[in-house]
Amino acid sequence: MTINCKGNLIDLSVPKVMGILNVTPDSFFDGGRFDSDGALLAQTEKMLSEGAHFIDVGGYSSKPGAALVTEADEINRVVPAIRSILKHFPDALISVDTFRSRVAEAAVASGAAIVNDISAGNLDPDMMPTVANLRVPYIMMHMKGDPKTMQGLALYDNISREVVFYFSEKVAEARRHGISDLIIDPGFGFAKTLPQNYELLRESDRLQFLNLPILVGISRKSMIYKALNISNTDALNGTTVLNTMALTKGANILRVHDVKEAVEAIALFNLASPKN
């Protein structure tokens, strides 16, 4: 199971880690922490040295009720960040976390290697054709509505079955546009209640039916800290527990704020896996 990033085949049969790098003032955990070039590069160096295979740069907070960011502002956040990272770490594989085709286009022109779209093309009809033209891997996430409306749309008869059906349609759509490398993300925390998140996690191995790499983004989310009645700053242990469960269900990429702990979880999972 591989994806092509800038001409290099990345083997995802061994799980990889994607480090989160938000260049936003209002992200739920790290908002405002990396708004200077020095802080941005220091965090990038830390994540790469700890074993991150990908760096996910985002300029638009997608937390519930997040404020609107103009397209121009988003581009002005992510493009300088991508250029600075690649100037200092030219081998870094950067994904851009955006649902806007023009942002994706600008980011890839600046050196990004992957497009990570929380809306799977639902919020911009030009996204899939743009990704196809850019010839980069495309991460498609499950979500209903948008960050402002999604929490009022958490209605499902059978969440895992509906998510699989959603991706079946989205994969077919992406293939029609000519996108070769696809990764699916079940979208924990997006248009899902706390019980629904855990139901989806328990049954996330159903996504393997699609025979595509699976990205899981659980890091420090409310499904952890609300369940344990703690803050997101204390949610690292819970993140590791749920990431490990996700690995047992077939996750190929863990998208995290804390790279070292995720890399260690993967290393121990690989040692304990029956195939070894």
C-alpha cells in the first residue's frame, strides 16, 4: 500500500506519523504557538527528528464553531510557512490542510506534496479537479456540513456503515476526476457525538473494505478530554491509548500533535503484531 509523493513511493503498510503544524491563532490545542518563523521551524525540526514522516500545515481552524478565514488570509498563512520549512528542511513531505482548491494550488506550487481536505470536496467543487491536475495524493475526510454547522448534523442510523458508504461514493468521484492516490480519514470529532466517535472507532476496521490507506486524527480531541473530564493539555495519555486501538483496526497514518509518543506506539505495535 503506497502513495507517490514527489516521485517517491511511500510504503504505508508500515504505519507512519503525520505531525500537526497549525499556523492559526485559534486552533483548539496549539493555536498561536507557531505564528513566528522561529517557532515554526523549531517545531518542524522537533517533529522530524522524532520520526514524523509528514508535516501537515493548516491555516484555517476546523474546530467546532471556528471563525471564517478568507481565502487570501489562508494562503498568506500557509504559503510562507511551507516555503520556510522547505528552505530549511528540503526533504520534508508537507501536506496542506485545506478545503479550498486555490489554497491547495498555491500550497503545492510552493512545495506541498499532499492535499488534506476535511470536506472531501464538498465545500469546493473545484477541489477534486484541481487535485487531479496537481497529481498529488488526496486525503478525504468524512464530515457533514462545515465547521460552524457540523455538530448539529450528527444524526446516523449506523455510523460506521454510513461512513463506509460515504467513502465508496467519494472514492468513485475522485477516480472519475483522475486522482490516483487516495487516503481516507473517518473524521473523528467532525459531526459526531462522543458516543458516535467511540462507536466509529470500534468499527473502523470496516473501512479496510475500501482497500485504501486510512488516516486517523484523534490527537487531544474532545472525545478524549470530555470523556475523562480533563483538559486537552492532559490528553496525551488518552491520545496514545486511542491511537493504539486505531492501529489494531488498520490505521496507516496517525495525525498527531505529539510525534515521539505516536512513533513509540507504532514501534511497540509492530513488535507485538502477530505478523512479526
